[in-house]
Amino acid sequence: MRILFYSPDADADSWTNSFAEIMPGVELHFWQEGQTMANSPPADYAVVWRPPLAMLQGRTDIKAVFNLGAGVDALLKYGEALPEAPIVRLDDAGMGVQMAEFVSHAVLRYYRRFDEYEEQSKEQLWQVLKPHDKQQFSVGILGLGVLGQRIAQALQQFEFPLLGWSHTMKNVPGVQCFAGRDQLDAFLSQTRVLVCVLPLTAETSNMLGRANLSKLMPGAYLINVARGAHLAEPDLLALIKSGHIAGATLDVFRNEPLPRQHPFWHEPRIRITPHIAALTLFNESIRQIAGKIAALEKGEAISGVVDRVRGY
Ligand code: NAP
Ligand code: GLV
């Protein structure tokens, strides 16, 4: 079994060790700049994260491309230049619990006013703030897929009113579900904390712009753990300045790393993390991919195959 591998800044030793432990006997080939199908060894499968098109273009040997993440926007942007082999995303693989931790922390920080207590502490100010009313602190999750549902499950423990929005209608216990553009306004108008965990597609790009963010409850909060291109950045800054949005926790940006001169760095009501909400875990990911390869080799169906038309 030969696997062609690419991940920018990959720690080759760690990946090699994990593959050797979980898929003994597998031949791992790290793709190098300048290699094509003609001048690189043939491969059965590709395992990739944000690969250059040159790695995959024209390849007819691989039976599937495994994406080392949940989001496939960095692959699907290549459109028809991609090989016809199925593209398979990671299903959770240890990312669900990380997302649940990240989003719970951000929601609790705002709900318990820890952001404001942090500011008070800088001024050595001992002052008790009025607690927020939990019934007015609804959390709306854009995207009720693998990660969105895991976030909802975690937040249920804290008894927040929960709403969720997806493409097709879901039935998630404890979550008021909405689906499609027709129900988006109703979802937004009842949401105090908006969590975005949507895939980036032609339909969802720029969704977090002035028009939609203005429909949130006054004093709303935004938590974006999806992709930077979901957010119209100047609109967020304007809505924070106006007070309609009280704060934002952003893990993803249009340009990553976020440029040093970007105004987000200077807005105290924006909290920035460097795309770490849910990291790809070596062993969990390889174990999942190994299981799916075994199933494919037996001619069985697998989960996580991307619908290229839908875009996720
Ligand atoms: P998923 O299982 O495919 O779920 C996507 C959800 O979005 C589904 O509920 C889907 O609706 C909904 N959706 C998609 N397009 C929609 C539209 N046009 N209108 C309404 N709903 C729409 O994906 P996932 O595994 O939860 O991952 C979600 C995203 O999280 C990834 O694509 C990636 O961008 C991001 N992510 C970020 C990090 C990080 O560290 N920051 C880590 C991992 C993932 P249906 O269920 O009806 O299809
Ligand atoms: C990370 O951003 C992922 O999509 O897995």
C-alpha cells in the first residue's frame, strides 16, 4: 500500500511514526515540489492538507484523496482540475471535543462576564457586575453537522437556550432547529451568541456580514470557528463600534497568519486565536483513514465522502 502525503510544515518524523504504528507496512511518500505523476512513485491513496494543485492534477493512480481536516474548501477550489477519485473529509477524529471545549469556553467567558472582569482586574477594580439572564443568552449554531452537534451537546450541560441552523432540517434534542435561507432570519433574531461552524462554500461565503449580523439580538457575540471568508471583517468592526455586537472570538481569518497591521489586533473586544479551535490529531486521523481504506479495499461504503456539487 503506497500513500502519497502532503501537509504544509508537516513534521515528517511524527507522521511517519504514526503511520508506521497504525498502518504497518504502508509505504509513505512525502510529495515534493516539482513532482508529477510521471516522476514520482505510483500511489494508491493521497493524504493531504492544503496541497498545491500540482500534487494532484492529472493523477489517475489514486483511489481516494483523504483530507486531513473537516473543511475541504482548500481542495475544492481547484474544481475540475482535481482527480476524479472521491475526496474524503475527517469525521470528527478528535476535533469534536476540541470544538466543544473551545466554544464552551468562549460562551461561558461572555455569559459569566469574565471578559469584563479581566478588564476590571487590570484596573485593580473590585466590582460585582449584574449577572446575565440565561434565558436571554441564547446560543445559535450555524451548521449542525459533526462539529455543530458536538458543540450543542456540550452547551446543553450549561442549560443555555440553543438554536441551530442547517441546510436540511435536523432533529437534535434540546436544540430549536431551523433550516434553509427562509428560516435564517427567524434563527438570527432569536440568537444572542452566534457560533459559526459552517463549511466554506459559494453559498456560505460572506454570510457573516452587516445584513445578517444586524439581525442578532442587541449586545450579541460572535464566535467564528469555521473559515475567515465567512466574515465581512469591516462589517464586524463597524457593528462592534456601534455596540450592536459586544464582542467576538475569532479563530479563523481571511489571511492567515493574521497580518500584524490588521485592525482586529487593536480591537479589545475581539479575541484572536491562531486557527487552533480543533487541531488535526495524528493518531486519531490516521486510525480513521486506515479504517476507511480497509473498507474501500473490501468494496464497502464509507462516510465522509465530499459532495463536490454541494461543496462539503
Ligand atoms: P459537516 O459535518 O459537513 O457539517 C456542516 C453543517 O453545515 C451541516 O449541518 C450542513 O447542513 C450545514 N450547511 C452547509 N451549507 C449550508 C448552507 N448553505 N445553509 C445551511 N446550512 C449549511 O462539517 P463539520 O465537520 O461540522 O465541519 C464544519 C466546518 O468547521 C468545516 O468545514 C471547517 O470549515 C470548520 N473547521 C474549523 C476548524 C478550526 O480549527 N477552526 C477545525 C475543523 C473544522 P446539512 O447537515 O443539512 O447538510
Ligand atoms: C480545520 O480547519 C479543518 O477544517 O479541519
